[in-house]
Amino acid sequence: MKKRMVKLMLGVALIGVSILGLDAIMVFNDPETPFPGKTSTQIGDMITDSASELLQSAADAFLFLNEVEIASRNGLNVPAALQRVDLAAARVERALLLFKNIIATGHEAGYEPRRIGKLKNFTYDRFARENGLNTETMNEISAYLAEGNVLGFYRRHAHNLQSLLDTLTVIKADLLAGRLSTNQILWSLLQQYNNTMIFGNYASMVFYKI
């Protein structure tokens, strides 16, 4: 149990650092989405709501891991752990549904050419260097945005949310069976929250810069 907790709490620390570094726009936001007219505002509002759901989900996931941490004293409080996982999963599910609506709305509206042009001309590699960002993550983002494929990027974010939901579903199934998931699954949960939030944060930085 001690070895498990060392690994998990290191993961929590890493995600905590990530969240603290997200500044005012924390996960995935864009002050002026690359869509025309009222659609831009509509999509911007849905992105904000989705980001809020993801952050609240992360908070519930941390409280679940706290239940795992204190289980070394009196055993795992399965009902409390299950409640936290249920809340975390429900919020990820809402974040995912919002992004599915964002993708459908954006597809119907089409892009605003001026903003798409700025994304295509943006120097992603230099921006990453100047801001001390992970170049591998920025390369993944630029593969979409440098081509003006914002909807493709949104689909990738939705895929990340679905993977996170799948992991939470596995953890819930294990708890319902009266057992705790393996270290590998719990570490995967932490990594997925971290990667999903950093992926969105880097994109936010780009959108705010242009």
C-alpha cells in the first residue's frame, strides 16, 4: 500500500502543478472562437462550461484518491470512494456532451477565415520555446491548428474526454465489485487528467496570443 501511495501522490502533485500553472484560462478556452457571428459566442460559452466540468471532475478524482490514501489505516471506504468516482465520471460525461455539441454547431456554422488564417500563420515551435512549453505536446496541437483544422482538434479533445470517462468507468466497476483498481489504472487516471488539461491549456494560450 505504501508503494502504491507514493506513486499516486506523486501523480497528484504533478497534476496540481499543472492546474496551478493554467492561469486565468485554466483548461480550454478561447475569447474569440474561429466561427462566425453569434456562433462564436455560443461555442465560447459551451467551451467555458466544459472546462468547468472537467476541473470539478478533477477535484472529485483527487478526493477519491484521498480515500485511497487513508485506506491504509482502516481499509477503503468503498461507498465514499464510489461517490467521488461517480461525481467525477458524471462531470466528464457532461464535459464530453458539451464538446459533441460544440463540434456539431461548429461544423454547421463553418469557419471564420480571418481567425483560421492566423492559426495557419502562427509560429508554434517558437511560441513553445519562448514560453517553456512541452514541444511534443505543442507539435500534437499544431498538427491540427496549423492546418486550420479546429474541429479536428476539438474531436481530439473529445476523444481524450472519452478515454478519461472509460477509465473512470473501469474504476467504478472495480469498486462495485469490492476491490480497488490496480496501480496502473489509477496512475493512468492521473495521467489522463494531466494530459487532457495541458492539451487544452496550450491551445488556449495559442488562441489568446493570436
